[in-house]
Amino acid sequence: MDLKQLIRERRSVHRFQDREVPAELIMELLDTAVWAPNHRLTQPWRFIISCGDGRKAIAEACRTMNERWEWDPQKKQATGEKYYKKIMSNPMIVTIVMKENPYLQVREEDYASTAIVIHNLSLLAWEQGIGMVWETYPWLNEQVFREAVGIQPGERAVGNLHVGYPAGIPHAAPRIPASERITLIDR
Ligand SMILES: Cc1cc2nc3c(=O)[nH]c(=O)nc-3n(C[C@H](O)[C@H](O)[C@H](O)COP(=O)(O)O)c2cc1C
């Protein structure tokens, strides 16, 4: 696919077909995605791929957190169940983990590079007919979730990517043309 078209047509996908995404394919795409610009070549990322029954640990953590946050005691169980099912409706979840450098500047540079890796992956996957959405739900760095996937002290979850073959592609939200945001200084 033409790069310009790929960048413009990629969408965040929220609903997926009930069809497995081969883990090997995502691993292969990640191997290209990591060719991101990265100051000092810190390569602070690692990736946790959860699929099949492997998704249950994340779904259970999500259930626990949503039960905890549901203020109505009568709704706790149903709310937990709803969110458990929501997680299980994603054929694959890729947790993006970043080592947190103690120096703010390096940490910010590392976050920027990690975001580039995510977008690289998202474009490469789109080219293969695979969709995803970068999720940053409120429980992303809660201990329950961290333990569920083995995130270590000194590491931070940057996002969970919900990955699958799209069941529908959302309409694009319009973008403000860059021309409206450009200041040209040429003399
Ligand atoms: C850092 C980051 C965090 C995001 N977190 C969420 C999220 O928690 N839930 C969600 O539905 N979408 C999330 N998104 C996806 C955006 O909502 C999406 O990119 C935006 O609506 C534009 O749609 P598009 O990606 O289809 O162009 C996130 C995107 C980024 C870059």
C-alpha cells in the first residue's frame, strides 16, 4: 500500500471478527516496528502478547478493577462481567511495556520512541488487514494488572493494543489541515 494512503486510511478499530491473529505475524511486524528513531538507542520497550486463553489474566484484572470501582453493590458483578467479556472480545492484546529511565528527559524521549514503535506496528498491521486500537484505560498501571502480565518495578505499561481482523472500520474523524497550523518563517 502507498505510504500516504496507509497513514490516512488507518483507523483505530474497536470491533473484531472472531478470528485469531497469528502471534508469529505480529512478532514479525514488531521486528520491523522497532526500527524507530530512538535517541541514545535505549530501546526501552518490551512486548507481551496475550491471545487465546492467555487473555484471561488481563480480562480477570479488568473485571477486578471494574468491580472495585462500581459504586452500586448490586451492579458490581454484572459490571465486572461486562468488562471481562469486553476484553475477551479482542482476539489479541499486545501490552507495550517501557523501562522507566530515572532521568525525565530520557524518559520523555523513550516514551516518544515507544509511541513511534506502536504507530509503526499499527501501520504495518493495517497493511496486512489487521486493525488495532491503543488503549490506556485507568487500570493500566494498577498493581492487579501489572501482576497479571508480569510488569516489573521500574517498568510502565504504555498501552494495551487490542488487535484483530476488523469487524467494521470506523469513519475517520476530520483532521484540522496542517496548513492551518503552520507558521512559515523564511526570512
Ligand atoms: C496515547 C493514546 C491513547 C489512546 N487511548 C485510547 C483509549 O484508551 N481508548 C480508545 O478508545 N482509544 C484510545 N486511543 C485512540 C484514539 O482515540 C484514536 O486514535 C482517535 O480517536 C483517532 O482515531 P483514529 O486512530 O481512527 O484516527 C488512544 C490513542 C493514543 C495515541
